Amino acid sequence: MTLEGGTAIMATMNGAHSSWGIVQAKVNREFEVKRLLTEAGLELYLPLIRKRVTRFGKKEILHVPMFPGYIFVKGLSASTFNLVRYCRGVLRVLGSQQGIWLLDDGYIQEIVMREVDGVVQLTRGTTDVNAGDAVVVIDGPFEGWHGIFQEHLADGERVRIMLTHVRFSTLLVVKKDFVSTGNGLAIK
């Protein structure tokens, strides 16, 4: 398993006290799993980010898991494996026949260092974008749609992109904060 910025290590459950196991939770059950396993005395980490959503016609900011469906458990061992694996809301502990996948504490600490008031602060670098460059909408009603950058508008806050879809293309004007290049960089 390769992670951005590093690799996971394969390990048996012997002597893994400074490493973190990766637990996959059932859909929208991360908070319940965290509560149950914390009550059982395990150290868990569920990094949260802010996400803008529209609910009932109003814009809200929610704290949601940074990695939807995944929770990190510190010091997963042979004695705690079944407790974790059979906890209500858990799908599986990630690994293979050779052992569970463990992350070194350094990876988790990199995420923790980005937290402010318990929420991970995501920062995107910025890049100049040119007409014809591939972009993706990262916020708003067209979140996740891909397109081709057309131009910056005169107000400096909005951009025009050509949305590309399987059967159609259309021009769209959005706030430039809602658009990212294909490599995750915000546009200037």
C-alpha cells in the first residue's frame, strides 16, 4: 500500500505500539466506531475537516472525516485485534494475509500538526492556469465535475470553465475558489 508522501508498512501485530492500524468503518459510522473503541480503552484518531454543504436551502459548515470511512487505531495488537474487528460499525482492519497494514506515528503526527481547534486545515498551493488546462470543480453544486479552463473574469473572483460531461459540454462561471487544477492546486 503506497500513501502520498510515504509508504505503509506490513507488520504482524507484535510490537506495533507506536504504529497505527487502519480501520474501515461502515458508511457514516466513523463517529460511532470512534466512541465505542475509545470507551474500550483504545487510542483512536479520526481527523476532521470543514466542509461547506447546503442543507434545507441554507449553507452550513460541517466537520466531516478527512478520510471518509477510515479511522486510525494506535497500538493494534493480537489482544485487541478481535475487539476492533468485531466492533459494531467496523467493516474490516486493513491488511493482507501477511499482516495488518500499519502507519508509522510520523504520518499521523503530520496530520495532527495541521489541526487548529481539532480540525485539520487543508491548504492548497496555487498555480497559474492557462486556457485549455484541465480543472476540477471542488465546491458548489458541480463539485467533482471536470472541465477545461477558459478565462479569468474581470472581477478577479470568478472564472469561466467549459464543463465536460459524457454527452455534453457547457460553459459555467464559478468562484475561482471552487476550481482546482487536476493536481489539486488552487488557481491564482
